Amino acid sequence: MRKRPTADNKFSITTRAGSWDQYRVDLDGSGKLNDSGTVRGRMVAAYDDSGSYLDGRDSRTPLLYGIVEADVSDDTTLTMSLRRQEQVINGYSIYGLPRYSNG
């Protein structure tokens, strides 16, 4: 699920930190792309770097997506979006079993 663009210009930066070396930052910008506001856009970038309660396990998850909405008529809105997300997990699998020969 993606956040929809807003007619008002908005920008936010959110940071979080938590247990087991979990850190995350989110950048979110949205606004109208033409004077009349019939074309709106939004860009979101996020990066999550997390450790684990298990020794030797960590993950990194970057995310980037953009969405554009255009009002074609009073009853029709055209939406286009693109998303890129990747997750790199080092250490144990999600099932708790070692993935490497050294345990």
C-alpha cells in the first residue's frame, strides 16, 4: 500500500531507534506538480538497519517509491507509481535455522 499524493506541499523526516540496534529513517515529500493542482506527486525514501537478539544476524532494507496522480476528469484519476525495495539479511534465516556452514 502506498501513500497518496497531497494537494498541499508537505515534507517530513522521521527517525526511529529501538532495541537490538534497530535504526530507521524516512523521507516523505508530496505536493502539486502544476498550478491548478490536477497533477500531484509523492516521493518516499526509507532505510532500515536492524540487528537482532540472535548473535550474527542483521538486516538492511532500503525502500524508494514515487507516485503521480492526474485528474483526467471530475470522475477519473490516472495513477502511476514505481517502487523499489530490497532486503538483505545476514545470519540466520527467518525460520531460525543457520544458513551458513559456520553456524
